[in-house]
Amino acid sequence: SCWVKQILRRCCQCLRRWQVLETMVGKRSSAARKASGSKKVIKLGELCCGWCSGSQALRQLNVRHSLTFAADTSPSVKQFVSDNFKPGKWYNDAFDNAIQKEASVDIVMAGFPCQPYSAAGKNEGLSDRRGQVIKPIAAYINGRKPKSFLLENVKNLVGPAHKQAFNDIMKLLTKSGKYVVKFCKF
């Protein structure tokens, strides 16, 4: 469908814009990498993965990767991801404390729940349990310090109704001092 292609395009744009892949795979062209027989495989972790847009984007960019772990609450998502991406480990919820013990990956991607921030929702922000999912995601990022991370949500998160929640999320993500967090509004 059209929205699926749009999300994939956005993931690819962000990955290219931030030069995430060039940094991890090397600045050589793909032809040069193929000629040299580079076997670098990017380790990916996806939380609140939905249909694994990160893995989809990396596939479209022809980047070798392994889905080290994935998490989502939906049984149908679990089935889809297991059939199509074969994650090393599956978690039924991003709140699962065992995720914090996972080894570090190169990239963490998460499409944490948008309902608490969506203009179509109740706008409860961080007071909604689903809005709290950002906390274990940020804890993993700050604790394991992946090379990069990409988080996706609705544009209303950066709007006036959720300005404080957005600032709180930015503080959570920069807590370790390792990251300069940028955001793109599409």
C-alpha cells in the first residue's frame, strides 16, 4: 500500500541523511565493497517493530544486516516478523526487562506508539502507558550505546500539545552524553 512505501522511503531517507550506513559499512562505494568481498553485517534491534520497517529499509538499500532482536505486542506482527525476518530473539513487549540485557547492536529502530501523541487520539502523552514505552527504549540506548538509533512517531509529538513530552524524550535520549539527537519532520 501507499503508506507502507512512504514509511520505507522515510526510513531510507533518514538513514542516508544521517550517513548512518556510510559510517558503519565504510565510505567506499557498494561496487568497491563487493569487489573487496566485505562481509560487514549490521546488527539491528527493532522495538515496537510493527512490520520491521528498519529491516525493510536496509533490504531496499541492499545492506547486509541481521535482526538481532525485535519486540512488539501483537501476535500477528510476531508471526509476520518471524516468517519474514527471523529475529535472533523475540520479545512480546518492549517493557520486558530482559531487553536491557541484550548485547549492543549497531542500530536500534523503534516506532514507539503514536496514539498518546496523535491528534486523532486522546493526547495523553507520557501519562498514557503506551507513551511510557519510550523509557525502556531510551534505557537500552543509553545503557548499550548502539552506534545509531532511529525513532519514528507522529508529527504531533513535536507540536505545541506535546512540547514538554518531546523535551522530556529528548532528555532521556541524550542522558548518556554520547548522542547528538536530531529529528526530521516529514
